[in-house]
Amino acid sequence: MFSNIQNQLFNNHILSLSQFDRMMLEDLIQAILYMKTHGMPNALSGKVIGSCFMEPSTRTRLSFDVAIKRLGGHVIGFDNNENTSSRKGESLSDMMCVISSYVDAIILRHPKEGSAYLASQLSSVPIINAGDGSNQHPTQTVLDLFSIYESQNTLDGLTILCVGDLKYGRTVHSLIHALSYFKVQFIFVAPEGLQLPQYLIEDLDHNHIAYEVYSHLEKAIPQADIIYMTRIQQERLDDTEYQYLVTPYLLKKAMLKKAKSNMKILHPLPRLNEIELAIDHTPFAYYFQQATNGMYARMALLTLLLNKQAHWGTLT
Amino acid sequence: MNSIKTTVHQVEAICHGTVIDHIPVGQGLKILKNLQLLESKTRITVGFNLPSKIMQLKDLIKIESRLFAKKEADKLAIFAPNATINLIQHYKIMQKDKMKLPDSIEGLFACPNLNCITHDEAIVSKFKLLQQKENTALTCIYCERRFLQNMLKMI
Ligand SMILES: [Zn+2]
């Protein structure tokens, strides 16, 4: 069942969403589903994974650490650049050459775009990109996609409402890219100045994906199967600007009265105040399940990278 | 062939060498810079804003005593995708080729994205090329950002 993805991911790198196609994403979703229902406690037994976080990202790091431990593997590494030699001027290139000689795979988080691709050119073991600047964070995209599938039981025929910082939001860009392989339509709601970049609009047109742009959040909600909320980085705006610009784009419980019953809200977390706390206890909230799915998605990806033939059992 | 002959006479004819013709106006200078022949002793004749039947105006470059290899010529295609390369021997056109855009280009441009890893490490830039109507789009293989050719600066 996973023959396709196994052949392509085994001993390979996970750098960017552009390396996946629809079939691989569908296989991957099945693999994550298997991880979630059965687990695979020995998939990484005897393996050591290097976890190199050159900028802090506690959630992503913890999620990978737990995934590795649940698969029976070991983690070494560091979680910021305080103690590493990059401060003494060692290049990423040198560091990747050295670390890849110690471990079976490297998880790399780095503030510069393209760092993961560079690492993949130098490393003798698989590289997993855990975020390269504002470019890619493929494991996040995979877990987002899986959460949409899990909550709707399909990825086709859905209306995805994307809200917030659509200009700088890396997660939403990658998700739009990934969903473009499926029959979806988008609604975009963003404050002025934070709208989706033109090149992404062109990609949507090129892929014949339908989209609409709404200025009023509440009016868009009744159509949505998924609301994908993103954080609006407060440091990009001053306080008055923030109040004025952002307030209409914060999701309140009262706005959900006309929401579809199957509608789920996702957020890459951590949130600031984009989602009112009162929503947490409604059936619409799905962001904590989404965070849990991050662990299963990473378990599935690590297993596929390091096992040519995993015993997936049978799934229907 | 007639039009070529007329063109060739717009600037002094060469005996042996390469004529790059039908260069979009303004791109001639960039090609010259890229050829890095300006400091060498190679004799180069240049025509800017020459009249052209096909393009109205065009740039033209003649390089004496040097025959361009196909690969060498294709590298210049980024500046002039529709230019023609004429190889001249004894005042005659021996070979005439249309430039072809290569799939990728290395070391020619710096990535305009200042947060791209290529600026921090000792690595050669590389872009994938895609012809889009009038313009050429370049995608940095490192940071995956896409740029139009006129946004890029040569290294
Ligand atoms: Zn770049």
C-alpha cells in the first residue's frame, strides 16, 4: 500500500513540499493514520537522530523528540545556537559534514532560507527540514493536511478559509500549495497589507483552483469546512495599528453561529489572541488535536525515511 | 539571409568570429559584461539601438577571432532568449543558431533574497530557469524564491 512513498522517501531528504505529489501525500496520510492507531515502537530502534535547532522552536523540537522516542530511537543535539560552534564562525556546511557522520538522520531548524537544501547537498544521511527561515516547514504542512483529512474524512470538495497574515505566513503558503493537488476552493481574509502574495495567486490561477477574497471574516464563515487561522506577528505593527488593523480578524465564538456542523478550526500554534478562548470547548476547535497530529506525522515520516520495508500491516 | 547580410554591414564586418544578433535593446551591455571580454585584448564591435526588421530596434555584438560553443552561447540566452548566434569564418556565416534557454544557471547572479543561505556560506548560486512570455523567471534552488530576470544583479 505504501510502496510508492517508501521507494521515494527511504534514505531521501524531506526539504520542501514541492517534492511531494498528490499520490505521495495520500500515501503519507495513510501512514500517519496507521501510526496513530497502531504505533511502531521499534521503527527506529538502534538509530540516533541529530536534532539541530539553530534557532529556538520549542514545540517543533519537542514534537520531534517525542516522535523519535516513541519509535524506539535516540536523539542527540542542541536547541539553540548558544552553545554551538556557529557562534565561533563555523559554517553550516562544516557542521553538517561533521554531524552527519555521527547520526542516522538530521533534523535541521535554521533561520536562513535554503539552509536545509544546502545541508542535503553535504550530508551523508537524510535531512529533515524543520523550518528554514520563512521558506519551508514541510512536516508542519503534512500535519496540517492530515488534520484536515482526519476531521473531514476527505481532502476533496472542501472550502478552506484562510485568515490572518497571509503575506508572511509560511505555514499557510505551504498548505495552499499542498491543497492545490486536491479539489478544494479557498477563501482568503486578511488585513490590508497582509494579503496573499501575487505569485501565489498566479499559482492558484495556473492550477485552476477557485478562490475568493473577503474583507469581512464573519460573512465567510458559513461556507467554510476548515478555518485555518494564522498568527499576526505583533512586532510588524505598532500598538494602535495592531488594534485597528487586526481586531476584525480575530475569531470570536459569536461569529460561529452560522458555521457548518462539520467545520473545524486549525491554527499552527502558538496562538496570541487570534482565537478566543471560549472557542476551545466548542466542537469546532481542532487545533490541539492538530498539535498532537504533529507527533504522529513526524513518526510516520521518520519511519519512512529510515526503513525501506516497514511492516505497516493492512489498512483499508 | 538577406536581412543578416544587411545587419552585418551596419557595423564593420568581421573575418572570423561570432556575431550575436537580435539582442533586445539594453541587454547588449549586460551580455558584454558577462562575457568578461572587455578587459581582454579581444576585438569587439558593438551596435546599440540598431534598426531591425523583426524587432524595430536591437543590439548586436561581434567578437573577433572567437567561435562560441553552443553551451557558452546558451548561457547568454537569459539576457536575450531570442537572439541568434552566427559563427563567421572568412566573412561567411558558417553556422547560425537560435539561443536556447538552459534549464539552470550557476554562479551568474546573486540571490536577491538577503536571508538566503547563499549569502552566508561559500557556495555558488544556482537558479532554475523558466521562460514566461517576455520575461525569464528564475527560482533559487536554495531558498525557492522566484524572481524575474530584471530583478537580479550579476555577481
Ligand atoms: Zn536564494
